[in-house]
Amino acid sequence: MSDNVGRTAQRAADLALDEATVSSLRSHLPRVARLVVAEVMEQVPAYDVPFQGRMGRVIEKAVQVSLESFVSLASSAAPRGGPLGVGVSAASELGRAEARNGRPVEALLSAYRVGAGAAWRELSVEAIAAGADAATLGRFAELVFTYIDELSAASVAGHNQQTSSAERDRIVHLDRLARGLLIGAGEAELESAAAAAHWTAPRTLTAVLVPRGRLLTTAGVLDPRTLTLTEGLPAPDRSGDTGPDSAVLLVPDSGGRSRQRLLELLDGRDAAIGPARPWLLVHESYARAVRARALRDGLVDADALLPELVLHADPTALADLRAAALAPFEEVGEGAAERLSETLRAWLLLQGRRELVAESLHVHPQTVRYRMNQVRDLYGERLDDPDEVLAILLALGRS
């Protein structure tokens, strides 16, 4: 920007219009401002609606002020640097305002180019009428477009500053929203956080737990509305530890038929996927994903592990259940206990169909018969009690 300031100030010093010419130009500035606004509206579609009505009058006045600043800059009586600073500050603020309104800076730069052309066309005519010679007119043209370059640079800088600031604020709000969702904050708090982050709530969210180093690459293949959290993940109650190197993604609307698409996108990645839940209840999905990660490595679909998740929901209760239900096997050696328990599990799951049990265990049906006779000797009437059978089957569930 300093180079532009130097060039603009130098060209203004080289030009130094006399006061008669400056006075003549000033008298035409209201008309020139109206023409500039009209031409910008015609040639830059992004500013058609914004320049209409009351806003149009405000913009027209702003253009006139900028033109007055420029003409003052060109005057031989102007103090060096004063008018230029006013114009640059206004341009910078205009850039910030455009960013706040969500308009790209390219539209503003187009408006500057169109406006500069229109202003030069009108002001040059008046300068000639006031007696400016060809050499003066050439320097006047250089000053116009150097000044516009200066205003453009200031607006770009202002737009970038506002965009960066707004994006930083939004990231902070998104982080707070994600954290609130994971800890199960109240509805009012979450809706307020979503509004502050300018985040439109989906119907459902699905929690996906991934290694922290894979967060960005994983997020890159998912819905851009996906929320992420990497630092200080809350520990779900009774659901285990996320680990120090974990991150979480909250993926919008990936339930039902869309879940298969999510699984395909994450295929080959190290990820634990919780169930889809209404967005306000995604902490339940997060807790399930954490528990699923404790059971398996690689790509883990919690919906496919429901029996195991239920079985391992209370590890101490499971240990007590196994100790009680499998106590009869303590009467035989470790190797025999393993073979007999494996046979009993298959027998119960296959409803006592000996041929199928033998096929699943890759043994002869007579072997199955022999082993089951041993099991009955150990358990006695307990195998006739449905509650006992349920306890035994749960105790024999795969870890």
C-alpha cells in the first residue's frame, strides 16, 4: 500500500490543478456521482439491487465524497496526504462492509473499474472545458487510475481483514457448538450456539471418531456442514476414554439409506461411527462411537456391533456373569473347558442341530454328541432352565 501512496502522491504533486479548474470540477461532482452510480448498476449485476432506494442515495453520496477527496487531492492548494488518507480509510471501511454483507471483493473491484472509467470520462470533459491542455489531461488520467488502484488495494485489505476476523469468530463459535453437543448441553444453549456460528442445524448428526492426524483428510470427503473437534474431547459417561490423539466429526444427515454412503466414504480409514441421532442428541452417538472404538480397530460401524456393545456395557457385571455361568467348566482342564464351551455355544446358537454344530466346528457329529454329554454332566438341570441358558449364552458371547 505504501508504494501506491507514493505513486498517488507523486502524480498529484506533478498535476496540481489550478483553483479555477478545481472549482469547475467540484461544481459537477453531484452529477458525475449520479452517472457513476448508474453505470455501476448497469454493468455490475451484484450492485443492481443494493444501489436502489435509500441505499442507492447513500452510495451516491459516498461516491460524491470520494470524488471530492480526489479533486482536492489534485488541487495545487491541497495539503499533501490529507485527502488521500480520507479516501483510503473510506475504501477500507467499504471493503469491510462488503465482507459483512457476504459479497465477494471481486464485485467491488469491478465497480471501481467501471466507476473510474465513468468518472474519468465526465471529469476529463469538464477539465478540457476549463482549459486543461493535453499534457495536464494525461497527468490527470494517470492520477485518476492510480487513485483507483489505491482505493482498490485499501478495499481488498479491509475485506480480507473483516473476512479473517469473521472467520476466526465463526470457528470459535463452531468449536463451542461442537463441544456443547458432545456434552449434551440444553436445547436453548445449543440453538443459541448454532445461531452464533451461522450453522443451520440438520435433522440428524452422526458422530465419527478418528485419529487426530486424519481429521482434515477425513473431513474433506464429508458434508461441508460437518462439525469437528480436536482438543480436549469430553469423556462420555461410562463410555470409556477417547484417547489423547482422537478427534471427532459430527456428520449431518447420514442416517437411514445415507449411512451406507457414509460407510463407503470412510472405507479404508481408521474410524468409529456412532448411530445417527437427532442433532440435539448427538452426544448419544458420540458415546456409542467411543465404546465401539474400545472393541475394535479400523473402520468400526457401531450399528453392526449392537450385541457386543450391550454385552460390554458393564464390564464388571459381565465378568461376574461369566464367573457364575461358566463355573462348571472349572471342574475340567483348561483345554477341555475351551472345547466344551465352544461346543455349547454352537449348540445353543444352532438350536441343538448336531450336523450343523459339527459343520461349524469342523468336527464329526459323534464328537459333538460326546462333548455335549460331558456338558450335561457338568451343568445338569441348568440347561433346562431358560434363564440359565440365557445367562450361559451371554457369558459365551464373543469378546
